[in-house]
Amino acid sequence: MVTLVDFIARLLGSVIDLVVIFVTQVALSDPLSFVSFLVGGALTTFAIVAFGYLALGALVDAVSSVGGGGNGAIGRAPPRRE
């Protein structure tokens, strides 16, 4: 039976092997492959950071408006225009 520590160790080892194989056999095989690898990594990183920033801002806004603090805008209807 595999323990949790053995599972995590094998998982991390497989991830490291995957990165090494991908970089040595795929990304460095052609200059265009390397450039597309870098661009894809940069776009993915930017998207993850932007989403994390927005999610963290929403969480802070939700926490700061609970319990009388903040502007209390959660669940409130917008003001009517006349």
C-alpha cells in the first residue's frame, strides 16, 4: 500500500522529470518551439496572476463589507435613476 508521503514524492519526481523531458526534447529542438514555449508560459502566467488578483480583490471587498464595515454594497439594489 502506498503512503501519502510516497505518493507526493513520486508525484513531485514525475513533475520534475516531465519538465526536464519537455525542455530538453521539445522546447530546445527548434528555436521557434522555444519561443512559442516562452510566449505560452508568459500568457498563462499573466492570466493566472490577473485572475488571482481579481479573486483576491473580490474576497477582500466581501470581507471588508461584512459586519457594518465598508460600504455594504453586497446584496443591495442599485439606486434608482429618476
